[in-house]
Amino acid sequence: MDWDNARIFLAIHRVGTLRGAAEQLQIDQATAGRRLAAMEKSLGARLFLRTPAGYVATPAGELAAAAAERMEQGAEQLMRQMQGIDERLCGVVRVAATDTMAKHFLMPAIRKLHAAHPNIRVVLSTSTQITNLTRREADLAVRSLRPSSPDLIARHLRRLATGLYASAEYLEQHGVPQAGNAFSGHDVAIYQRAISPRQSEAICGESIANARVTMEVSSGLMLEEALAAGLGIGALPVHIGNASPGLVRVWPERSEPYDIWLVLHSDLNRSARVRAVADAIIASYEEAPQV
């Protein structure tokens, strides 16, 4: 089975449409269609039923998908192993983190990295979604959740904490909330449920059952902006909230700790450029002042 055809077939199988697969692989739709037809011809089997809802795998297609996924895993492992023995301090390193982690820790790290190794190019992706390192969506990831996969190496970077914050203007208008009354008479801004399910119930250990939710956001930077705009009370990392002009900490005695991890695939641990980026990130977290 030709791998070029198989990877296009896999994309169609996962997305369900020729157009979606073509966009994902950055090829034109006609090419995707020709590759699929070539694969069906070589296997002598119809791999999809074309339905109004999209492409649905036939029994032969399901068997082919399982085989193609094994090919994909082998190709990805080879890529990681080749990158892992590459000792050049140049090339691309893909890093994934949230926007707040990137702003406060990764940018200083990358600035120092660039001064020392200008031929390393960092491709930074900021999202709250968990990046799949096994599929090489990133080489390194900074996460607040320790991975359980035995193929991944996790290095503890730092223990941080969140606290409650609101703008000075908001507190002048509404006063400081009373602990234990679930923010009765107050507004709150929180993360969307898909990102932080716990915040739909409570923030920093206080129920929001009696609060009015004014805004749900998908990133830490937008939560900081919402609070600065006076849209209510919310939970921010203490190092961010304390440094944000106009924000005042509510109930300073209350906080929630969380851990930050640097994660990379074990196959990449010996790559010089990946290690250089990892070391820069580690140093950035170690050098940042305690809050």
C-alpha cells in the first residue's frame, strides 16, 4: 500500500469529506480524489460509500484504515527517531502551550534561545487543547496536566497558584463579595465548560451558584481582558493577576495551586535542538520570581 495514498485515505476517513481532507493536508480536492481512486484500484476494493452526509467507510475501508494507521505510526516513529539523533543546533522545533504560558514564560525563553542559537526556528502554537505529541503535532508541550503515556517524558517546571481578581472599578461599584454566599449579587467571568468544567461550578473553591456569569472565554489572556474590562470576578494565575494594572486581588488568603509540566516524546530526548529549546524553557520557569 502506497503511503502517500494511504495518508490521504486516512485523512478522508477521519474528516469524512474530500474537501476537509484536502484542506487538512494542504492539497487540492482533485488530487485527494485521484489518490483515493488509485488506492481503491490497487487494493481492488471500494473503501467508502459516498453519502450526502460524507464519506462512510465500507468494511474493506475499516480494514484499510487500521493498516494505514499502523503505517502512520511507523512513519511517525521513524521521523522522531531521525530527529532524535540529529545533533545540529538548527532547524524547526514545534512548541505548544497556552497563550498565558507563552506570554509570561516562553517568550523570555525563546528570546534567550535565539540569542544563543539563531538558527533554531520555533513554531509556537497557543491553545488550551491538549496537543498530541505522539502524532508530532508538537515536539514539546507545556501543560498543567502530567501525561500518563509511557512514551512521553514529563519534567516538573513549577508549582503556581490561581487567585481571585476583579477590576478596581468593579469593586468600587459592587463591593467585595462575602465568602460563603456563592458570589450572591456579583458577576463572574469564567472559562468555557469544554476548557475548564470545574469553573462552571466554582472558582478558587467558592461556588458560583448565586453569581451572574457575564462572559465565558477560551483563553487566559481573554479572561484577563474580561476582568480588566470590569465584567466581574474571575480566577487568574497569581503571577498574571498581580502584574495586571487595574486588577485587585479578592480574598488574598485564598488560592488554588497547580503544577506545570514540560512534556516531550522520549524519541526526541536526544535531539540537540529540541533539548536546547527544552533547557531554555526550564530556565525561564526557574528564573521567574516567586509570587
